[in-house]
Amino acid sequence: MAAVKPASGRDVYRSPGGVVLWWAWVVLATVVLADVAVQGRDHLSLVAAALTLAITGIVYACALWPRVVADADGITVLNPVREYRVPWGAVDRVDIHGPLRVHCQMPEGAAKGRVISSWALQTSPRAVMRGQARARRAVRRGAPASGYGHYPREVQDVLARTTGEQAVHFLAERAQREQAAGAAGGPPRVQWAWPAIAAMAVPTALLLAVVLI
């Protein structure tokens, strides 16, 4: 189920599946490392431990690290190897077509504005079609969509959306509010996502060193 609208201020949007994958892997990795610590006495055990750490870094960078953050200054899209910062005044629109996308306003003299895609929030066309079909069936039956009959219609609409669709809705609304309040613009800023890169690179280098011993 998608999350209910977060409080204003600093809002964080993640993939629920990514969070579940991360914690499931943490449990498995803990079991493997504990077994190696208790029983491992050879080079193969050392390789298994290094491999587990390398996979942990990759899962962290690809499942837990990616997110979309909205704060007082703008939207930050954190992907496994890159971070994008878009000031509120530079946001043209937010939509989701596969990945969640932040469309930046077209700079003067440019042919088009930049489009930044989020790794964390994805919606398949099939999921969108299923949601639309449920809504149409509910309207024909005169019943509330998704079984949220005790909630007001506005809340039903929110709960029926996927996590990515909710994020689009809230980010678009906040962009409008911030721009109406005179939010500053400017070009999007891009940098390497060093924490995620380090989480992958360091244990991978350790794995290679152990294998080559």
C-alpha cells in the first residue's frame, strides 16, 4: 500500500520494495557472516565473507540509498551513482512514466529542459492500467475505489495511488506552492553519489584482494 502524505518540511519518498529487499538481505547477510565467523577457518570462508559484504554494498546502493527528497530548497533525486538537486523555481513539472521524472524548466537558448529520472520510484504501465480499471469499475458500481469506503473521496483517491503516483502528486503540489511563494530557480546541480559509490567500491575492492591472495 502506498504511504499517506508525509508532513511538510523535509519529505522523503522511497520504494517500499527496496526497503524490504534491503532488510531481508541484512538478515541473510548477518546469518552468513555469523556462520563464517563461527565455522570458517579456510580461504574459501574468507572469500564468502568478502562476497557477502560486496553484495551488501550493492544492495544498499541500489535498494536503500535511492530516494527522492523534497525540502525547503528543492527536490533532490538520489540514484545509485549520481545525485541531482533541482531548485523549486526550476521545476517545470513532475510525472511518472516508468520512472518518476522531474522536468526542469528550459534554460534560455536551450532546445529543451533537462529531465531527471528517479531510480527509486518506478511505476509500470500495467500497474497504472490496473489502477485505472479498478477506479472505472468502482464508479460503475457506485462503490468507493480500493475498499476505502469509510474515508472521504479525496483520501480514497490518495490511498488508491501507487507510491510513485503519490510522490508525483505531492511533489507537483509543493512545487506550485513554493513557486507561488517566490522560490528561487537556477540550473539543476549534479554530483557523484559518493556514499553509495563507496558502499559498492570498497567491499568490491576487498573481495578482489581476498580472491587474489
